[in-house]
Amino acid sequence: MSGGEETLYDVIVRANTIHTLGDGATSPTAVAIRDGVIAAVGTDVDFADWSANATRAIDLGDATMTPGLVDNHIHPILGIQMTRGLDLTLFDTEAKVTAALREYATTLAPDAWILGWGLDLNIAEPGKLNNSFLDELVGDRPAFLYLKDAHSALASSAAIRAGEYGDDSPHLIAENPGWLVELEAMGPALAAMPQLTVADKAERLHEILRAFAEKGFTEGYVLDLGDPDAVEILQTAERLGPLEIVLRISPWIMPDGQWPTVDDVIALQDTHGERWAIEGAKLFIDGTIDNGTAWLYKPDTKGEGLAGAWHTPEQYRATVAKLHAARIPTSTHAIGDKGIDYVVETLAALPAGGPRHRIEHIETVTDEVIEGMRANNITASMQPTHCTHFVYADETDNWSVRLGHERSERGFRWADIRDAGVPLAMGSDWPVAICDAPAIFASAQLCRPAGQPEVTPIRPRQALTALDVLRGFTVIADESIERAPRAIAVGQRATLTAFADDPLTTDPDAFANTSVVLTMIDGDVIVGSNR
């Protein structure tokens, strides 16, 4: 398959193993690229022949190359705000968290806000995470810590005063004062803290996207707009340089008439830059199990979980119908059993011939609802590390305690959903969980965190294969938004990922530590090969 003297390739790439995910039984080892598109696929012999006619040749040696990976659920623009301050995901005990916060506070000016993110509810006894806990650590200083679920936060007494909360404000929960549940409660404190400029946010966006690329991703489906200045942030970021991954952005429609409304989102469709575009819409039917706002058929063990995110569920149904009629695909956050059921019923009632829709998270679900997803061509978008990093096999974690054994047993049913014939897309939900493709490969296969064989697997019968995960990051990601599925084949975009080890054959614990040796977008090298 020699290119011949008349052919000039922009770049040629060779790897010992290439998983094309396309048709045919061939096992190529080389790819030739021209104008951002795969122009030829061949063997080591072809690679040698092409070299004379290529501007650049990259030999990745023993590496394994795949189509470029897509993280199906991320929040990089919202994450600019959420990941300010101390990364608390690094600390898994109360003692470690308190020591880290005390040390971090000493590095700041005496009147500076103490910010942090990723605080795990499981580090402390129920009810302990409140004003008293935080005030003991920081004194009379404003402090705001996002909890790991990103739907709640902990604010010090000084932060509550700065936010000018009234006596009837939603932060005044008798059991946990200062524990702010959902955006309505967090909003005043967020508005009171020092704000970042658009230029600051644009620089930070590049840092975030670079981290995604270094962990193997070439594209991300962003399920919120994240900031009223989001379009300006994206435009400013692209003036600084090309984005490190491609972003498909589905704005989050607010149920209370705030920006962006459904009409705003319809008007924003197809707004785009070089490597970002607004496509689709994101909705919430409920919150999270950890903070009592998931929509359940029966209350959780604290008596919560009996309401959805909308003032009336019918408003959600009407909004989805309007988007469907405009041929705008939706992705709905649905975690509790009643919430998921309601979304499936809503999507099943839509007229035939519209766009394809997705459900995000799906944390506790029955067989009947899974069958409804299959029957109505709904894609499941799930995040294995939500289970493996937040839930314990002995059910002593906050998520399991809230749900009780029966509903916990119906949780995180990746394999059951796959076996029922429902397309299963893979993602991280960063910054709720890590943006790390090798770690997600491992978690989905092991049903526990990688590198921790002493940890008892959580529901091991739900284990996926490595091929399930690879397809969920590639082929199913595309199919879920009605794109032609990506593959390494002539005529396809030259968007590629390569690992030092083979994701389909390497032990999952070992693969979690593999190196990403190349990411490429439309023929442009982003990570690896000295760029």
C-alpha cells in the first residue's frame, strides 16, 4: 500500500498494535494522514515506503493506538470555579483533610477566602460536616468547600455572613448548618467570594483541557454551559491557542426560568469556534443520593428524596418535547429510581423520528426501566469511578446508607444495561471524579479502584470488558449523538489516542499506570512525540 512518489503525507504514525474499531479483519500497524484525514492504513512495509513522502514520521514502537477517546460527561467550564483552592480529593480521612486545610490556610493572606473541592462525605460521621467542623479549622475566616458530589458544599460562618443569607435561607438545615445543598443554596456564597476574570478563566481552561489530553482524551461532551461568560471564555481561550481537546457543549437548562432557558439554548445551537461547538441540551430531573436530592419512589433512610429538580415534573416533560420538536438531542441527569423512570416515560412518549436522547448517571434502576431504555433507543451514559471511588462493598458509605440494601443492590448496573442491549457510553463527570482514561478502564473491569487489590470489589457481576469501555469511549460516544462512529480507516478524521500498553490485553491494575504516548486531533499532535 505504498503512497508512491506523487503522494505527500503530512504525518505518518506507526504502532505495534492498532485497534481500528472498523470493519475488516486486518491488523495494520501504520497510518498516513493528509489534511487532517486518514489517507492510508497499512503495514510496517508501507510505513517505510511512505517515509520518503511524509513531512513527519512518528514511530511509537510497542504502543497501542485507538481512535481518539471521548469523555462522555465533563464540566470543564463549570470546573474552573469548582476547582479553585485545595484539591481535597487527595485526602481520604478526616485527619488528613483537617491537617491539609490548616496548612493551606497558612499560605494565604489572613483575610483571603479558603477554597477547596472534592470533600468526601465519608470522611466524617453523619452530621459532623457543618459550620462547627469548618469554623474549628479556619476560625472567623470565609471558607467554602465543594463536596465530592458537586451538588453541595460546606461554608464557614464567615462565608455565610458574606453571602448575606436570610433567616429563611436554604442553608439553615438544623442538622448541618452551613451545609449548602444545590445551586440555590450555594449561590449567595459563590457570589460573595472573589471572582476570576475572563482572562483568568481562559488560562485555567487550557490547564484543565491539557490534563484531559494527557490522560488520553481527544474530545469531551460538556454537559453545561457553566458560566454566563462561557462563550467569551472559549473565544478568549482559543486566542491563546488551540484547545487541547474538542468540546461538544450541551447547555444546562435551568428549571426556574433563569439563564439559560430553553429558548436561549435553542438560539445557541451551532455557536462554535475552532474546537468547540454548542450542540444539544442538558437537563436535570433530580440531584444526588448523597445529599438527599435524588428522586426516589420511597424516601431514603433520612426521610429525603421525594422530589425532583423541577417545580412540577410536567415542566420537564414540556421542555423535552419542545427540544425534541426542534431536533435538539437531550442528556438528562437522572440518578434516583423514580427520576430515571420518569425520564424514560417522557422519552418513550415523544413522537417518532426525532433526535436520539441520553440519560446520565443511572445510579439505581430496575429491570423494567432498563428494558424501557432499550425499547426506546436511549443511550446510557455512565461513570464507573462514581461507584468504585465513592461506594464500599460493605455498604457503610453515605450513598449506600442513604439508599438501603435493596436499592443499593440495584446500583451501577453497567453490565446489566449492556446485556439488555442498551448502548453504554463511558465518562468521568470531572471534576466530580478523575479525568483519567486508564483509571476508568481499570475501574470498570475490576469494580474497585485500580492498584488497590485489598479493596473488596463492589458488585463484581457488573464488571465490563476492556472492549466495552473502549467502545463506550469511541463508537458509542459517536452513535449517542448520531454521528458516524469513529474508526481508524481511510476517510476518517485523524483523531487518535495511543497508550504505552494495550488497553484490551494488559492487566487492568497495570494499565491504570500506563502512559499516554500520543493524542492527535485532525492530524495535529497534542500530546507525545515531543509535539
